Amino acid sequence: MACPVTRRFTVIVLSILLSLTLKAQPANDPGKNKPYRIMTSGRNVTVKSTKNIKNIMVWTASGHRIVEQRDLNVASFSFNTNAKDKIFFVMIQYDGLKPYTEKIGVK
């Protein structure tokens, strides 16, 4: 009888230790590592970056593309959202880096 109790105790202790030491995903601090800032003023959106933006694409929540610019090489980009939607997705890509995607809302 002592053997099943010992196994159960060992499994419980190992489960507790593993749950305290292992993390499923690294802590994600939004806005900590992104090299840009998105500012909205009404339906006008401005993307300001610390690096030159290579490509930018903006689409609505329903999937309609409203802006797609390639080979920009600018640190700041502004556009107007004439669509009636209030939720948009912005993809910003830099030369040689992974693309950043963010969901934004406008009034």
C-alpha cells in the first residue's frame, strides 16, 4: 500500500515543481520591442518609425486592402482611412526583418 501513495506523492511534487519552473510562453510586453508607433487622429493614421519602413499594408477586418505601398524607405508614413470600417490591421515590414502586424481602431 505504501508504494501507490509514494508514487502519487512523487507525481504531485514533480507536477508542482514543473509548473513553477516552466513557462508555456515567454512574457510578452506589447509595445516593448516594436520600432514604430501608430498614431490616429480621426480617420487619419500616421506610422512613425525609428527605422526606414520598406513595405506597409493596411486592410479592413473584412479583408479589403485599402493601402499597399512597397519600397518606401521612409521613417514616417500617413494615410487616410476612407472606408466605413472602424477596425483595421496594419503590417509594417523593414528591410531584412520580420513583418510587424497590429490591429488598430479609428473613429
